[in-house]
Amino acid sequence: MKLWGKRDNKMSIRKAPKAESQTDFFVPTLYDVGTKDSRSIMDVAVFRLSKRDRRAGEVIHYELSDGHVTVSGGAAGMASVWDYDLVLMAVSHLTEQMNRFREGKAERPSRIFRPHVADVLRFCRRSDGGKQKDDLVETCIRLNTTHVAVQRIKKNSNGKTITVDEGEPLISRYKIIKSDTGKPEYIEIELADWMHREITDGKNPEVLTVHPDYFLIDPGIGRFVYRLARRAAGKTEAKWSFQTIYDRSGSSGTLKKFTENLRKIINSNNLPEYSIEEELGNSGPLLVMTYRNSFIRMVDNASP
């Protein structure tokens, strides 16, 4: 039974930067690329969801059915979900380049990604201000000092069960190139090796497409719910308990406070692609995540 509460008019989506309303004669392909995310980590938060709580030196541990994930924050603070936008851009362009390589149209891409700062801000749908550029330096530091350790239990080619442990920072290294004014001009980052392998090994990259309005989602919990819906629901529907979502979010607050914030996102119900509702389950409240076009497709399929 779905719980239909009063809708909240407050939006969890911020307005797009004014620069986006200006038509360019030529749009560089560097930021005109579909956003992709690493599929394997879309159902856990490998970053903090809070803007205020820096969580320096803290550890988040997730127990999963096939292993576990441990995220450790450095002295500069744990990387945030907004810092992770830079990783999304790198993954997106690596996927695009790898697709071109498979088609015989480009060289095999390395782990190095070197964009202009203005292209980063535009891709991530942020304003092109001085503070935004300076903040990217701190972003690189946090991504480089936030360590993600993953243990997976899997079967090898002989059918035997093995346990694989590996860990790396979200980006292996970074370099900031500044102009003569002292402002960051170019960023050079190296993706984690396991992310690079997910995209370059095998016939198909282990990524999922992310809606461009994802970057406009303001609350961190809203971003996490969208990534979870994209992974779990896909083009259909998925149901997760509030407790499980809380456990996978890495929240440092109480379940009660997390539930209050989650219900604000539910009441706004304006996340890209997905409609979200609360439903009463046997062991507590459930979040129902439904792809918005799934009902239209079902009606079309039922038509004679």
C-alpha cells in the first residue's frame, strides 16, 4: 500500500546556470558527452552526502551480499558526492573514447584525463566563477585522499570460489595547472585502476547512463537516491527499505533524521527520470522507485 502524503512544493532541483541559456555557435565535444557512472558502486555511497560535515579521518563500512566496501576519509576531509562529479566526467569521457577505440576511430585511452577547468564546470552544470575554479583544487585533494577498499567473493575460471581484495583512492593522482593570474586552468587526474578496467576490459563497459539533470540535484541524499534508482530500478521499478537505504548511504546521522530528509525528497518527487513514493512494508517503510516512462510503455504494449 502506497502512502500518498501531501506534496511539498519545495524543489530538490536547483536552477541551471544562466550560461546554459546562451546559444553557442560551436559546442566543444569535451562537455557534450553523455554522463556515465560506474555501475558497481551506484548502490553504495563511496563519499559523504553532507556539505557541512567534512568527515576527515572517518571510515564508512558497507556489508554486501558478495563482500564489503570500506571508505576512508583523509585529513583534508572525505570526498563529497559533489566532488565525485569530476570522476563522473572522467568516466564519461573514458567510456566515449573507449567506444570510439572499439569502432577503430581512436587510440586506446589511458587513465589520464586532462580537461580545461571551464569545461569541467560546464559539464557539471556549475557557474563559471572564480570560487568554483578554486574549489576544484580542494576537490582533487579530497578525491585523491579518499580511499575505497573493495572485497568481492567470486568464482574463477575453474569454478572455484575466491576472495579478491583491492583498494585505491577515487583518483590515483592529480595535477593542477594554473594561469599567470594564479587561477586553475587545467586539471589532470588519473582514474583509479579498477574504474579504468571496468570500462576498458571486455566487450562492454560496466557503466550506466546518468541523466544530465543529476548535476542539478541539490541535496546529497537526493543524488544518492537517484543513483540507487538508476542502478536498482533501471527502466522498471524497485523497492528498497528505508533501513537498507540508510545503511547504504553512509549517513553519520540517526535513522530518524535520515528518514525525515528522505521523506522531503519523496514529497518533492522531482528527481530526473524516476517517480518515488513511500510504501508500508512488513518490516517498516519502503521506497518505491519507478521509471517515469514505464507506465507509458506498458500501456503501449497492451494496445492492440
